Amino acid sequence: MSGDRSFAVEPTAIGPQALIPGVAPIGLAERLALRAAAPLEPKRPQRPCDHGLFDLNARNQLELFAAPEGRS
């Protein structure tokens, strides 16, 4: 168990970060590949899907041909 216990250090924007032996730091190429493979995000928030099966307001509407109250 006697060995060199010092870690390699990588400078970052928030200060020096210790690297674990045997673990390679994530490089710029890996970061760019991850962002390129990620799904696209909308530029502005999307409106909710409120038509067809997902229209919650349509479920609250009255029937078009309902029997008048008191009659069957």
C-alpha cells in the first residue's frame, strides 16, 4: 500500500481539479460529440397540445343533443 498518493491536477474555470488515477478527463471533442447527439430544444416554450385526445376543455362541454331537464 505504499505508493504515490498524489493526484494529477487539471486547471478549470472554477479552480484546480484533482484527477482520479486511471480516469481520463472529458475533453472538448467528447463534450461537442455529446451536445451534437443530444435532441434539439425549442427556441421558445411550446404551447400545450390542447386538441383531440389531449383537449381537457372539450371534456367539460355539455352534450349537443341532451334531453331537457325533467324529461327522459
